[in-house]
Amino acid sequence: MEEKQTRIRPVGTIKLTKTSKAHIPELIRRETETQPGEEIPFVINAATVLLYNPKLDLEQLLASLEVLKQDLKLRFKEKTP
């Protein structure tokens, strides 16, 4: 029996121009508490990119990831029949 793949509906997207420049949506700038001209740090691996608020310390970032983890589980659960 084939395993049914489910996709999560994103909150938003980052659009690239033909020159590979990106527009960072207001929602991301607001959540990361950054202003135009400021930098938004990111962590990347082979399958995921994490943009985060540069003002967070490690413990706050890890706690935030736990909340995100639970949110993703709920979103996937809602999609499965």
C-alpha cells in the first residue's frame, strides 16, 4: 500500500526575483523584530531553513523550536484523514 504524502500549508512564502534577490514579508520582519537594513540570521541544513530573531538566546530559540514542532504536528494531523 502506498504511503500517502501530506503537505503542510505554509503561512507565507519568500519570493525570489530573477537576480535571486528576495522580498522578506512583513510577517517575518515583525516576528524576527528586524527593520529594513538589519540582518535576519538563519540556520540551514539539507532540508530546512530557520530564520530567527537575532535577539534570542539559545534557550529561547530552543523553546521556540519546541512550539514550532508542536504546531507542525497539529498542522499535519489536520491534513490527514
